Amino acid sequence: MVKSQDAFSWKDGRTPLCPVHSRIKLEILRDYLMAYFPTISQEKRMDYVNIELIDAFAGGGVLIDAETKTPINGSPKVMIGAVRDSEAAIAAKKTKPFRINARFHFSDADRDAHLRLKTDLADSRYREDVESGKILVDNLKFDRFLSVVLERIKSRPRQKAIFFLDQCGWNQATLRDCNRILNHLPKAEIIWNISVESLAMFANDKDAFRVATDKFGVDLGDAISARDNAVRLSDWRKSLVSHYLHEIKQNCVAKFVSPFMVQHSGWGYWLLHLSNHKEANDVMKVTHWRHQNNSLHEGFPGLRMLEFNRENWNQSSIFRFDAEANQATREALFNELGPQIRRLGEAPTVGQLIESVANETPADRQRIIESLGELKAESACRFIGPAGEKRIHVPQTLDDRIVLSEHRPMFLPGMN
Ligand SMILES: C[S@@+](CC[C@H](N)C(=O)[O-])C[C@H]1O[C@@H](n2cnc3c(N)ncnc32)[C@H](O)[C@@H]1O
């Protein structure tokens, strides 16, 4: 058990333990980056990518794995390693050289963590990058660091950037901060850790908590007083979490928000992903499906991911991105896609359908396409390619149009 005063402390040359739930977060970060770079560099002729990577709660750079008791890299080296490994993997598939021109911005408010990270990087094979300014290491609190970083990275509509906001607790990196980042850099993506435990533990109806949530950028409404109507505290917690996420989605300038949690041995936190690209949203969903059992979301499998009805407290369930969740997703999509296609009007494209439900479903693109195939197998719809091609089983491109059948099968809900 890690004592709270020792958690993530690099004081006096110590190396803190990395609990399993935090190690899973590092694995998701690496997996996401390893899938991100091949996705954005698919274009054959593309021979470089320029990107800024920001780790605002960087820690001391090295941790002890709580299970194996061996040293592991903290988030800064996970980011650098994923960029370098992605570069090598992509270059090996291209016929000409390929470069990822990355600049890294690391900061931690704690002096011991900062010094340890600086020393560790200076003694590593990344020394030259530190000396040349490709790796920048600051000792700043997040509020100040964010202004410094946004001054350093000029506001450009096409500037790629990935922010990792691995805060302790829930209110150091706020929704207002995320919106500031996305207004400055519309192509940025944010991977944002929020401790649900802290949020639920400290939620109360005192003014100080309302001031904190206002500062965060969320209107709590009557989410706190609803506690009086809940029979079980866990029900109220689900309702609060659902309300909070709904508010984040409503008030976030990012087009896509994926609201999944990571949990291990009772510890849980949200690892939200904010972006303006449907590809990025899909890559993050695929990453969560890969981390089944530790990735989860408290909600529904189909197109009503966060719907929570306070009239019925026994509704949302734990969705673990596992075989059971896969089955529930298939069944829900089979029932809910038809009505959604109809709502989009005549013959929407597959891309329009996916974009319209991206914030409403834990299903990734592949699962949606396969579910469309299942609807076609039941003669509920057909697909037409951009040049009028007939598709036999499933759509082949995001530009394929979906045409609902005129004679709709009676047994498919919402199709008549
Ligand atoms: C969860 S740890 C980060 C671990 C690191 N991302 C990793 O995975 O290796 C959170 C870090 O945030 C730092 N911190 C706490 N409050 C901060 C603030 N307001 N601004 C910047 N850093 C802060 C702490 O010193 C601690 O090192």
C-alpha cells in the first residue's frame, strides 16, 4: 500500500511506486501514440510529421512497478519512446526516409520531481535532444506552464499537438484550460486524467465546492441535492458522474469526447480524450477495447452511452470492453442504428453516421461497420459506393451511402 505522502514523490532520491492502475494509464498512452502516428501518416508520399507533445504533470521520469518491483519509465520517456518507435516502424514500411519532428515540453510543479527528470534525461540517450531544445523541461505549476507552452507553440490551425494532463485529483487541469488549449490549437488532442474518486468524495453542497466546479467550467445544477433521493450512495455517484460528463461534453469545444475510465482493484479514474478528429476518437476507442477489463465505462453499450435517467436508478451498468461488452454492443447497435440512419435523412454516408454517433457510443468504427453488415444481411439496408458500386456485405469506404430498405423487416425495432 502506498502512503499518500509517498505517492509520486521523488524526494531525497526516492523512486515512488507506480500502482497498477497508473501503469495501465502509461500503457494506454503508449498504445495510443503507437496507433496515432501510423494513422496520421498513411498518405504514401508523406515523409515527415511535425508535432508538439506536452506532459504538464510529468513526474520524476522513473517509477517502480508495484507488481514486478522493477524500474519503469514514467510518462515523459513513454512519450519519447513511442515517438521514436513509431518513427522507426513507419519508416520501415515506406520507400523513402520518414521523420517525426517532435518537440517535447515536460513540466512538474514539484522541485524534486523536476530535478530527477532533468538529471535522468540528461544522462540518457536523449541528452542531445535536451541540449538542442527538442526536449524542454520546466519546473512550473500547471496554470503558469500552460501560458508558457501556449506562447511557445504558435496558434496555427494545422499545428499537431498532444497534451497529456495527468493531474492528481480532479481540478488542477480544468475544462476551461482544455478549451483554452483547443481554441489556441484546434488540431490538438488532450488525454486528460480526472480522479472520479476525488470528485465523488469531495462533492458537497458547500459554496467552496460550487466555486471549484465553476472554476472547472461545469454547472452542477441539482446534481448534489439529488443525493437525498437516491437509495444507495453508489447510485447517486453514478448520477453525479453522468451529469458531470454530460456537462463536460456539452461545454467542451472539442467535437469528440471519449469518456472512458481505467480501473484496477477498486481504483478508478477517467482518461478522457478530447479531439476534433473522428479518426483520433476511433484510435482511442480501439485502444480501450485492447485494454479490456481495465478500461471501462459506467453506462450503456449502444448509442446512449451516457444517458442516465434519475427516475430509474438501476440502469447503467459497468461496461468492460470485454466479450460481454462486445456482445451487448452488437445487439444495441443492431437495434439502434436503423433509427439513427433515418434521423440523418436520405442516404447518409457511413462517415456521417459514424460522426453523428461518435460521442454517443463506445463502439469503434469497425464494430459499427460490422453492425451495418448485419443489418444488410437482414435486408434492412444496402450500401452504394461513391461511383454507384453495389456492396455485397459491408460498406467499403466512409463515403459509401446507406440506403434503408423501403420494405423494412417487421422484426427490427425502429425500422417501421
Ligand atoms: C500522477 S503524478 C504524474 C506521473 C507521471 N505523469 C507519470 O506517469 O510518470 C502527478 C504529478 O503532478 C505534479 N503536480 C501536482 N500538482 C501540480 C500542479 N499544479 N502543476 C504541475 N504539476 C503538479 C506532482 O508533483 C506529480 O509529480
